[in-house]
Amino acid sequence: MQKKVMVISLGGSQIFHDEKVNVKFLLNFKKILRKHQNKYKFIVVCGGGFVARVYIHGLEKAGINEKLQSFVGISVTRTNARLVSYFFGNESEDGIPSTMKDVERYLSKQEVVVCGALEYKPDQTSDSTSAQIAKHFNCEFINLTNVDGLYDSNPLTNKNAKFIPESTWKGLYDRAMKIPFSPGMHFVIDQKASKIIMDEKIKTYIIGPKIKNLDKLLSGKKFKGTLVFG
């Protein structure tokens, strides 16, 4: 049986949390992906999270342009990816993929491929990279972030935010477009990613840090999160 490819956007906030590497989460994340390797091959795209935002804001305060802010953010996603790849025992001297061809090559040899952002493109985050990879491999996309799914406002700052268990592709896009882009922006899925998802009709799941929901999703069971479809 040919394995399905699944793309997972792993938020930087899950990798580096409370100013330290989130070892417990990453070990559980590894355990779940290994559990489902009989059915899936995984491409894990790492975000930059808190560290990227600190670097980006430093450049911003110094008046350094957004393109260079994006470059430093990309570098952090790649450092995070190298860290996560070591949790999976990927010790290749080639490092991590930095192009789509690299991703293809690694996927032919590995069950779990870990990367950060690929080539620089303006106005996008690692979510866009994830969506582009999902488009390339014609597969589904899981966004693993620090909130339980899509809300009508930020649940981290608004305790009355309403959870949205299902959304259309256009609904997600419309919500994303209400927020202006900036390097290191923090929203469940960025504007370019949501447009790719809408245009390519990519079935997408948004789930939070409770790792059991990833296990349930991959097992075909009911999970807490948002399904974006149709």
C-alpha cells in the first residue's frame, strides 16, 4: 500500500516555549508520527515562533527593511527544523531541505522530512511554505498551532472568542485577509497560505497543542480542532 503524504505546519511556539526547548511536546510529537508511519509519510514545516519575532522586532526597531526581517525569520525556522529533525534521528550531513526538490529527494528516503521555510518569497510565513508543499504533493495539511483551532477573534487575548469547528476555504481566507501582513505575524494561517488553500481546495485541519488531538485526527477519530473544507 502506498503511503499518503501529510504536511504538518509545526508552530514555533510548540518547539520553543517559555524560553526553553519544549522537549516533552517534541518527544510526544515524535511518538505519534512514528505510530502512524504505517499509513503516512510526513513533511513537517517548522515555524520561527517567539525567537523569530524577537529577532524581527530587533531589526524593525533599528529601521532595517522587511525583506531582511524576513530573511532572519527564515533562518530561525531552519534552525528550529534542524533541532526537530534531530529528535527524529535525521542526522544527514546535508542538513535540512531548502528547496522543493530537496523535499522530494528527502521524502524518497525518509518517513519524516523536517524543513523550515524554503526559498524567500515576499509576504509569507512558514504556513505558506506548508500550503505550497501540500499543493505540490496534492495532499492534506495540518496546522499545529498554540490555540485549539479557528476563532472569531484571538482567544489568547479575548476570553469570549467564539470557537469555529468548521470553515469553508473562502471563510478562512476572508478572516486571514482582515489582518495586515508583517514578518513574524501571528495568526493561525497567513494570507498567502489561506489563498493557496482556497485556490487549490486543500483539505486543512487547524489543531492546538494538546497532542492527543493529532493522534485522534490521524486515527480518523473525532478531535478538537477546525476543519477547513468546501
